[in-house]
Amino acid sequence: MSRSGWFVESLATQSLVIFAIRTRTVPFFRSHPSLPLTLAALGVVLVGAVLPASPLAAPLGFAPLPGGFFAALVVMVIGHLVLVELGKRWFYRAAATPPTGAPTDLGTRFVRRRAARFSVAAPPVRPLRRRRPGGPRPPAATGADPV
């Protein structure tokens, strides 16, 4: 039974944590996930919860779970998501404050560098190339052929 409980709890927390890490804001209140993402995650959790009571339970080494486990599962998942939110806030707050004595532009570079692994950045904008002051000039468009 412990294998079944560990499987269901692990699957539920890992599937539902995607809602917390997909945005900087609080999920479901300030940032709504798409319907396909919500249905897919809840479907995975539902299949995982039903699997220990299905005919596939014996070959997988699972045993049916008592009803009280699912009440504890709800508490564990909520606690896990709250801890993920607290960790996420700590991460972004620590990333936003520049090191002591550092200029503020280093702070924004620090945030970008630290968060680069977790976000998709837009491609950098290349500055226009300027013509050097003594370089070759394009021919004048006077209509006459250059000699």
C-alpha cells in the first residue's frame, strides 16, 4: 500500500506543480492556465488515483488505497504547492535585489542571468551598423555613368 500511496502522491504533486512554475504570479487567481493544460494535468492525476484500484494494480504491485488517504493527499498537495509558491517568491525576490554595493544595472543583469534557465528570452536586437567616417561612399545617383 505504501508503493501505491507514494505513486499517487508523487504523480499528483509533480503534475500539479506545473501550474505554479509556469508563471511568476499566483496560479488560478492572477494567471489562468489554458483549458488543454488543465484537463491534461487533472486527467493524469485522475488516472494515477484510479490505477491502484484497477485490474492493472496487481501486475504493478499496487494495492487499493483507503478513502482517508485521499483526504491526506489533498492536504499534502496543497502544502506542496504553498511551499513551491514560497520558494518561487524567495527565488525572484533574491534575484531582484542586487548584491550590496553593486550598481543597479548589475542587478537587472543578475536577474536575467539567474532566470535565463527558466524562461525563454527574445532574440537579442542587433544595433544598426554605422558607416565609418573615412570609408567608401556609395556612388551618387546623378544619372551619369561614373568614369
